[in-house]
Amino acid sequence: MKAEVLREEDFRHLKLLMALSPYKPFASYPGVSVKQSLDYWYKIVLKNLIESKLNKIFVIREKGNLLGAIFIRYLKWDSKHFGFDMAEIPFCLFLNQNYSASQKIASVLLSKVINYSRNCHIRHLAVKVDPQHMDFISCLQRKRFKLVATQVVYYLALNSFKAVKKKYSFSIRPYEKKDWLKMSFLARQAFSQREYWLDRFHADCSLPNDKADNLYLRWLENCIKKIEADKVLVAELDGQTAGFICFRINKDINKIFTVHFGQVVLNAVSPAYRRRGIYTALVNEALKWLKNKNVSLATIATQMSVVPVRKTWQNLGAHLGGAQLVFHRSLKTGSK
Ligand SMILES: CC(C)(COP(=O)(O)OP(=O)(O)OC[C@H]1O[C@@H](n2cnc3c(N)ncnc32)[C@H](O)[C@@H]1OP(=O)(O)O)[C@@H](O)C(=O)NCCC(=O)NCCS
């Protein structure tokens, strides 16, 4: 059994393999049909495939059909930030066969990607996988990928959402230039506290901690520059920046789906001002803004361990949209 680069004549079979996968993006959301989900996924894969010449899909063929396919995608932003080449595996698909046959296919595909990465000097691989994709997870573990995070996504239908009308002891207003210094301090503090927040970058000991801290600052900067967000709100108390929330309308996705998605991208409250309802108020304001812009479904991705985020969204009536286990593998010199 051999994995080879996807050829033009394989595309039709690739789409079939994707259609058979139970892990299609957004497929479990209300108002999203299986066809829309598949069309969206296929379109994104084709778009991502041509982003970099390092991006490749490897497949295993048998009698003109595909037994499996794996996608490796170069991560330009992450590579620049951490100072070495990094990539992700957006999917590893295989025909649902018996356990040992699936393991064999997954193993051949993963080995191919690891060898390819080494040849291209890619030193770090990341994979996000549905917790139910057990065949693939066992294979990742055998290939020494380490579990670094458990992510969950919540969604809230905004048609019945009504923002709470309440007088707060703090104010909520749009971001202004003068906020940057205090806000960047807040972000660095909030996302480097391991007892409250442990993302996949901080949890991976092959990645330097200061770079993981700085990643949030760069992310926040990109939200403010409107690259990653449409709007940034700040909570102010006693002249201090107590919290912030960055959110956006998912314009690209909304071109395909009939439901209109909006997303909370980044949010935090200063440790000094927590448990006073500031986050709850920021989320309410963000949802109000999104609803006014005709967003019908608002989402947030977080770590499963972050109780206040889960509580806030569940209190609002949000549902669990999905979960992903995140695995990393370092391919630095010396690691086998
Ligand atoms: C998550 C975070 C923004 C919450 O901010 P906050 O202003 O303290 O949250 P709130 O006061 O609005 O509380 C929201 C809910 O969570 C509960 N809560 C807050 N902190 C909690 C904790 N440590 N443990 C359990 N429940 C908690 C509150 O009681 C409230 O629930 P209730 O309304 O049912 O009583 C803040 O803890 C934080 O910045 N954490 C680090 C960064 C982070 O996780 N960001 C979110 C990324 S998705």
C-alpha cells in the first residue's frame, strides 16, 4: 500500500470520500444542510491547496478508487511567529473498513506526511480531530502525536436572543487607540495564567512560552486592525481596562450557507475584575451587535476546561456545536 500525491483525476473520488465522512464542518448546526456543509468544505480544501506549493494531498489508490486521503497545509503565520516551519493536517479520511484495515491506511498516510514534512524542513505538525474519529486518534498516538488541547464550540441562535437590560458599575464602549497599552497588558496576563487558560501553544513544551504569550498580542493586534475581527469592545472600570471582546461576521462562510454566522474571536477579563459579570455583559453587547447585523447564529470556540465561558454561553441558551481534540508532533532534529 502506497501513498502518492493527489492527481487531477482523483478530485471526483476525493469529494466522494469527503461526502462519506461523518465529520463535515458545520453539518450539525441548525439550518445547515449536508450538501451545504460538503460544498463549503470542498471549496475551502481547493482554496487552501493552492495557497502554498508545500500544501499537498496524499492518497492511497486501489482499482481507480481512493482508500484514503490526507491533507498537509503549511502554516505561514504560525511559522513566522515561532521562527520555524509549521504545518497542520486539516483532514485524514479513509473508507470505513474494519479496524485493522483503517489503521493500516491511516498509518501509511501519516508516515507519508511525516516523511514529507521532514524533507521540506517542516518542524511541527498540528491536527484537530473529532473525538469520535477513534481510528485516526489511535494512529496519531502510535505516531507519537501528543494531546495538547480539548476545544469545544458553542452556538447560539440569535432569533430569540434578547440582551439583558441592566445597569452596570462599569462601562462598555468601542476600542480606542489609547486602550492599546492596558489592553495588551491584560491579554498577556489573562492568556498566560495556566490555571485559567491552557491553549495548545502553551501546553506544548516544544514551543517557547514567551512566543505563546506573544501570539495572543499579535492576535489582538490583528483584531484591532480588523483583519481578525469586525468590532472590538472594551469594558472600563475605575479608569482601568477591565476586559475586552473581539467579534466578527463570517463573511466567507455566509456566502455559502443560508444561516448567517458570527463569531466571538478573542475575549478576556483582567484577573483583578473577574466574577463581577463583566464577561457576561461583554458577550451580551457583542451578541446585540451581531444580531443587529442580521447574524442568525453566533459561535465561540474555547477550551473545554474554561468553566466561566461555558457557563455564560449555556446560561444564554447556547448549544454545544462540536468538539475537537488537538494533537501536536514536534519534528525537530533528533526526534524520531
Ligand atoms: C473567562 C473570563 C473572560 C470570565 O470573565 P468574568 O468577567 O470573570 O466572567 P463573569 O463574571 O461574567 O462570569 C460568568 C459566569 O461564570 C461563572 N464564573 C466566573 N468565574 C468562574 C470560575 N473561576 N469558576 C466557576 N465559575 C466561574 C460566574 O459565576 C458566571 O456564572 P453565573 O452567571 O451562572 O453565576 C475570565 O475568567 C478570563 O479572562 N479568563 C482567562 C482568559 C479566557 O479564558 N478567555 C476566554 C477565551 S474563550
